[in-house]
Amino acid sequence: MRETVVRVTGPSPYDVVIGHDLADRLPQLLGVGVQRVAVVFADALAELVRPVLDSLAAAYDVMVLPIPDGERAKKAAVAVSCWEALGEAGFTRSDAVVTFGGGATTDVGGFVAATWLRGVRVVHVPTTLLGMVDAAVGGKTGVNTRSGKNLVGAFHEPVGVLCDLSTLRSLPRAELLAGLGEVIKCGFIADPAILTLVEGNAPSGLDADSAVLRELVERAVRVKAGVVSADLKEIGGRPDDPGREVLNYGHTMAHAIERTENYRIRHGEAVSIGCVYVAELANRAGTLGSDVVERHRHAFARVGLPTSYSKASFDDLHRAMRVDKKARGSQLRFIVLSDLAVPTVLAGPSVVDLRDAYAAIGGPE
Ligand code: GLY
């Protein structure tokens, strides 16, 4: 099958198309009435973006907006330079944006699309595994500020997402494996078949052309699509159905580690440690059995992701967790499991449990 389509429902439904060599699908995703397309891409991907530019040039006037690679792009100044270019070109409401790159590119390009003329159409073409299974789906866009990451942004759903697995051929191996951190997280919160696939297949065979990787992407996108279709704006829900917040499984500790490491650790690696931590925490809080905790260690380690951490004191990590935006009021709040694929909220765990869980993943006494 050349492509798989996952539908995201909700206020503005759209398709996520997954497969190989899909650049010619862009006009269908952009829809009718578009005349001009601005392609926001990471400047390091000038060669990789060529098939996308060629496909678009056959149907539209194309303008290119190269931006810095990676997190360096997630700045207000980069959004300003894109707005200025769109202004000079007289970009109108019937024109559209295509983003091409990793999560930082789709975030800032999506933010430009969200804000130009109060919102123009955007299609995301993520080129990293992390981007495909997380950043590009669900409509979160934004930039970082000196006060923190993702504090400025908007919900702006794309009109389509193109997960062209061919673009993963040039992704460094460590980035591909780190992307599996978010995929395995989806296995624990919603789709245990992901865990069976990871456990039952040699990680060396997981590359851009493998059928197993494709199935993992499809399953993780289905998990994310299901969650954001039900709770786009993270309004949340009940303890037995936490809504979009469920996607933050493992992220409170992951963000604290990323801050401690000055963002020199890959997000998926921090998520891997964070998921093992929160499983240990759930075990201490009495919601999760030790067998599922061990399965966390096994699944993440299977693809070479870290499952322990000891580079910070508990007090420093605790402080960092408390400033994470997921802490509500003065209480720390975690998504935990009460079984595989049964997420729930743990609000205000005891400091003893928090500390013990850190010791269980290798934290210094
Ligand atoms: N990355 C978490 C979310 O999209 O809500």
C-alpha cells in the first residue's frame, strides 16, 4: 500500500498521510483556491526539500522561506522575518504555507501560518520521527522566549500532514531512535501493540524503509489523532479520562532533565527516562504493578534509550518539576498508569514517593 491515511477529527478535520515519496500529494492536501505557497524549511534541508518545491511549482507560485535549523528557529525574530517576507510578497488569505523540517520548523512555520492575516492554511511535512508522531499533529504552534519554551503560541490546525518516511533516510540514527521515545510512550498510554512490535523486532531493522517502523508511525499517529480529536485545546477532563494531558506522560520529569542538561539531551531520551520515573512513582503511589514498571525499562532499553539518570540532586529536579507548566497551583501533577493503556491523574504525590522514585532510576541519595 503506497499510503495510509489517518483522519484527525474535531472542529477542523484533516488527514495525516503516511507512506513513501508522497510529495505529489501536497496539492490535494492544500485544497482548492490556493494560488501561492510559502515553503518554510530548515536551511540545512535545501536538498531534501527539492521534490516538495518541484511538486508545488507545477501547480502554484512558490516562495521559499529558509529558516535556521532546529531550536534556533523557534524565536520571535524568525517569525518576524517570515511575516516581513509574506508582507513584501502581498501574501493573501487564499495563499498557504507548507512547513518542511523537524518539530521546531513545523512549530514556528505553523505559528507564522496561525498569525498571518489571523490564520492561513498550512500543511506540515515533518522530516523527523519525533515531528511525525508528535509535533506536526494536533495544531500546537509557537516560539520560545527568554522566559521559557513554548510560552508564546497558538492552536492552529493544519489542513493536512504528510509523513513521508523517505525523508527519514537521511535522519541521523540517534535522532531516529530518540523519536521512538514518543512512540513507545504512545504504547504505554494507549496502544500496547506498539510495545509488542518494539519488543519483538530487532532495533537494527528499524529504518526508513522498514515495514515495522511504518506500522509504529501509523499506530503512534493514530494514538495522537485520537487524543487531539477528543480534546484539541487540552481542556482536560476527568481523572479517568485526562484528555490531551495524557500526551504529557513522562514529560514532567523529562522537562526537568532537559532544563538541567541545558537542552543538550534529546527530547526522546529525556521522555524515556521520564516515563520510567513516572512508572516508579505510580508503583509507589500504589496504582501500578512492578511488572509494568519493568516493562517500561525493557521497552525503552530495547531501542537503546536511557532508563536511568543520576546527574542532578533530587532537590534540583524537584524544583525544576515544580516550575514545569504542568504543575497546577502549588501541586505537582502527573499522568500515571493504573495498568497498560489506562492513564489517570496523580495530583500531589508525597515528597517521599517522588524522592524514592528518583532513587529507583539511579538518582543519588
Ligand atoms: N506534545 C504534546 C501535545 O501535542 O499535546
